[in-house]
Amino acid sequence: MGELSAGAAQTGASERGASRLAARGWRVDEARRRATIDSLHLASLRRSAALRQITDFAAQLCAAPVALITLIEEADQTFLASTGTDMEGTKRSESFCAHAMWEEDVTVFPDLTADERFLGNPLLRDPGVRFYAGMPLVADDGVPLGALCVLDMVPRPEGLTALQRDGLRVLAANVMARLRGSRDDAAWREAAGEARRAAAESETRFRTLADTMPQMVWSTLPDGYHDYYNARWYEFTGMPEGTTDGDEWNGMFHPDDQARAWAVWRHSLETGEAYQIEYRLRHADGTYRWVLGRALPIRDRHGAITRWFGTCTDIHEQKLALEEREVVSQELSHRIKNIFSVISGLIHFAARAHPELATVANDLRQRIIALGRAHDFVRPHSNESRPHLAQDSLRGLLTELFAPYQRAPGERITISGDDVAVDDRAATPLALLFHELATNASKYGALSAEHGHIDLAVARGNGTVRLDWRERDGPSLASPPPGGGFGSQLIELSAVRQLGGAVTRTWHPDGLELVVTVPLPAFSRAAAT
């Protein structure tokens, strides 16, 4: 069983009590009692109303003028609650409970003056105690703490009735329940205090970290209410602390950006998707600077959003540099396009001066025009000059290239299958390849016949793209035309050498079938990465 403290002589236990303890296997250990008492955190219960109700009821139950809940410590007896006395406690050597607490059940001293153990006890003189009955208060680990007792100033030879004894047992159990509750409450308060201290330390670390970041940091409640900004935000905007809480943040943006920023933010709140937008934020000097706003939701283990954390990064200089580079790029591209026009014009003038070269010059001029059309498709544009077709689309590029050969898309050349992203590095070889095929078809193949047609199927496979050019209803071919000419070499140059693909030709009676297989990364840098 449990352990108790010091010897029987030190505790004031009776020889009978000590022998009973020995019979139950106790080793008296006062240090153990001290530890148990400390673990119960009884300070908050001293003179508590709840314990006072118990002593009041015990006094009434036993018709006694005094009732006590006592705690026996090393040298003193403390009254946790009392009825009928103003005393706070006594010395342990004068305590009757110091004897009763070692017993297993209610202890009754009918006449204290008749018991030699209490001869000379000052409590027999003042206040003149004669009768004592007490029920031990024992902790869960078996350590005796004190007793719930009643006192009377006259002897009671009859002691207590059975009902009164049962009542003291029940009330003592109630006292112990409240002592345990005090321990649990104290543990909860201590844990809560630790949690508050940990939260405060975490908050301090977060604010220190956030305030030293170069970005503006902010956070919101799950519904989007802004309740925190770091020092950088207030430094950048020059606004007093707290004035941009709630929905007031949107007023800090350029009037032309406010509706857009609000719409993007509401979309993120409704869907839980990451927030990202560029807008102009008012600086403390009154100017507007471009910033990049980003935010991510923080979720609990059930997936519910508990907060949003975001940043605003000043990108004004980078934004201006990009705009300047875009303008320069557009201007340079425009001049390159003019070079195509100048070269085409020079070839035209040269052909007029040398009629014998007209056929060759016209072919060369048409190829230059096709290259210019391809360049115009993939070059940087302003909003006014941008083509209506997607500029990163293979289908868009082919539609642009085939436009001179048909009055409406699909009339003579049908494009089907997958679409593939393209950029400027693939545009030139693709333009040369398909311009050459379309030119040959218009001279000798399907496009030279009234009802001839071409089907171009695009199939995206595992890391490759297959381009299947099939002419039908063209002039009947008795035998395949000889290869090795300039056109064949140009197709080989474009498809094999520049795009890294492979070419196969099959001659059907009504036209050519040409299959080009090209690695997917050859079409664009994005595909390569």
C-alpha cells in the first residue's frame, strides 16, 4: 500500500493507530505526506464556501456546536473550513485529528478527559472540548491528510448514532472529491497558464520575424477580416496602426485596381484557392507603386480554414523594367517585320529587272512572306496589334499560314486533332515546312485540282507530336515524282535538322501522304522544361 511520514511518535499517532498501520503494511513517511498535500493545491480551498457548507451540515447532523475540516501538516493542524469557531488551527501536538486520521473509520472519543493521551491538552481548558468524533480524510494513494470532525463541550457517553456515522462517511467522501477537484483545477490552471505563456512567446517570435521581413505581412480571419499587419505595412503605407483593419485595406489600392482586387480576394475566400494578384498600392508619399499580393489559407486537421496569411511585395521597379523591355521588344520585332517586307520588295524589283529569274524570285518571295507571317504570329504585340488567334498555338500558327490558300478555314485544308504550344524558335521551321507543302500542293498536288483537299491531323503522343499531311482528290499520279529537289531539301532542313524530327513520304494515286514525327520539346521552351 502507500507510504506515510516520520515515526508514530513524531506524527502523534496513538500506539494503537501505529500498530494498525503496521498491520496494513504502511511505512510512515512524512515526506510522502508533504508531497501529497502539495499536489492537491489546497490553498484555494481554505475557507471556501463549498467546504463551509459541509461543516455546517456535519454540525447539524451530529448536533454538535463545532465542526472542522482539518489538514495535518508537519507541525501544525490547519482548519480548511470550520463551523462554530474562529480559530484558524492548532499545533499538531494538540490535535485530536492527528490520532483519528490514522484510523480506517470514524473515531469517537466520548470523553476526552478520560483518555490519558490527552491529559494536559490545552484545548480541554479553552475552549473546553470534551467530545470528539472524526472521519479520516485519505488521499487516493492512501496517504492520510486530516479529518472531518465534530466537537462538543460536554461528554457524550452514547457517542454517535449509526446515521450520524454514515453521514460523516458520506461528507468526508464529498470533502475528498472537492480536494481532488482543487488539484485538477490547479493542474488545469497551470496547463492553461503554460499554454498562454507558450502562445505569448510564439506570438512574440512571429511578430519579431514578421517585422524584420522586407515584405508587408498580413493575416485575416477565415471570413477575410484583416486583423494583423506587420510594421513594414504601416511603414510603406504611412497609415496609423489599425486604420486598415477589416475591409479598409481595399481603399489603399489604386481606384482602377480596387474592383479587380476585391473580386480576386472574394474568389479565394469562397473557394479556398491561393490568392495572387498584382495591383498598385498607395505609398506613404502619395504615389502608387506596383506590388505583388499573395496569400495562402491555414487549415485545421479537418480541412477547415482557420486563418489566411499573406504578403505584399514591392515589384514597382521590376514592373517598370518589364514594361520598358516589352516596348523595346515590340519595336525591335516591328522592325524585323519591316525587314521581311523590304527583302520581299527587293526580290520583286530584282525579278522585274531579270525576267528570266521571275519564277525563282516569286518562289523566294512567297517563302519570305510566309516567314514574315510566322514571325508576326509569334512576335510580341501591343493590345492593338495582337492577333485574334492564340499566339502560343500550333493550330493558330497553321491557320495563319494556310489563310492564303483558302477563303475560309477548313475550306481546302482541314486541321484536326490535338493542339500544341509553340514559341518563336519553332515558328520559322514550321513556317518553312508547311509553306513548302502547301505551295507544292497548289502547284502540283491536291490544291491544284478543283475538288482537291488536304487533311492535317495532329496527334500528341508520349513525348512526341505526329503531323500527318494527307492530300486527296488531286491529279492522278502514274508514278511518284523524283525527289532530291530544293523543296525536298527544304522540308528535310526544317523537319529533321531544325526540329529534330523524322519524315516519311507515301505517294497515293490521288496525292501525297507525309508524316512528320517531332519531339515535343522542339515546339516550345515551356514544353522542354
